[in-house]
Amino acid sequence: MKIEQIESRKNMLFMVLGMVFLTNAIVAEFIGAKIFSLEKSFNLPPFQIQLFGGVFNFDMTAGVILWPIVFVLTDIINEYFGKKGVQRLSWIAAILLVYSFIAVRVAMWLEGADFWIGSGKSSGLTDMSQAFNAVFGQGLMIILGSLVAFLIGQLVDAYIFKKLKDRTGDKFIWLRATGSTAISQFIDSYVVLVIAFYLGGNYDLLWVIQVGTLNYIYKLGMAVVLLPVLYGVHVQIDRYLGIKKTH
């Protein structure tokens, strides 16, 4: 394979990985406004977990559904494009989140058309404009909290991943993938909830700690579960780029 062809494939790979990374990161921020019950979603009885002096169930932000995909993409980008590749995409994502924050604020400021305001009565919504602002207004603080948590988490993840790779070389992909995720997502899981729900939504601090812990358990568990996917993607990328170029 010619060098020009390899470089072209490498650029295409970075673009595709970057687009999927950015899409999942941004969508995760918006759907994070919803707190869902894992047990009810799968018709399971409440788990009744004893945690921090209280009894809790698996109530998590909907954003955690997509974050495992972001973890895998972060590790893959770091593996093939280094810490700078992750940092570059992380800053782009942060800028796009700020843009989204402004766009939503403008949309909330606009006055709703008369026919649209009452269009949700059949669904029990007397004022669609209020419903829109309630959902996306809550999402604004989540975007702000997620922005801070996301940047801290990604920068920490990239740093730890690089340090582990410097020590392990091309071996032990699982170690640097789970190790970097374990530390970075511990920070991310609590920072976003403190800003978005404790400071922005007046939620109880005990609830924030409980949900943050459950979110972290889920993220760490999914990072382990998705290790075969991570290895499988590595194999496919090696074939796409060429083994010599990859090494």
C-alpha cells in the first residue's frame, strides 16, 4: 500500500471516528436531562440497594446509555492518533456544546405560535411552550455540568491512557482502556451531577452521590463488557490501515 493511500485512509478514519464521537457526546448531553429507572425499563423488581445510609434503586441519567460508546471511541482515537487527537476532539466537542447551549437558549426565548402552544392538549400538555422550556431548560444546566465534567474527564483519560501506553507499549490494551476509564469516569460521574442537579436543580446531595455512584458502576461495568468490541475494532482498523503502518 502506498504512503499516500495510507495517509488518506488515516485521515478518513480520524474523520469518521471524530464524527461518531462528537455525535454521541452531544446527544448524550441532551438526553441526560431524563432520569430513568433501570428496573422498570426491563420489568424487574426494585433492587433496593443499601447505599450511604439509604435504600436506592438503579435510577440513572439517560446519558449513560451512550457514554460507553464514547469510552470505546476515546480509547481507539488515543491508540491510533495519540493524546493530541483526543484533546483536539474534546475541545471541538466542548465548543459545539457551548454552541448548542446558546442555540437552545435562543429557542427558549422565542415566543411559541398560538396553535402550537395548545397542540399538546390531547396528550395532557396544556402549554407546549412551557413543556419545551421545562425540558430543555433543565438540559441547559446539564449541558453546563457535562461540559465541565466532560473536559476534565477526557483530559484525564487521555493523560492516563498515554502514561499506561508508554509503559506497556502495544500490549495490554485492556489495562490502559479500563484504567483510564476507571479514573476519568469517577471524576465525570460526580462533577456533572453536582453542577447540573445539586447546584442547578436543588436536588438532595445524598441523591446526587447515590446516582453518581450508580452511574459510575454502570460506566465501569460497560467499559469491561465492551472490551471484546474494543479488540474487534482494533483488528479491523489494523487491516484497514495496514499492520506495518499501525505499528
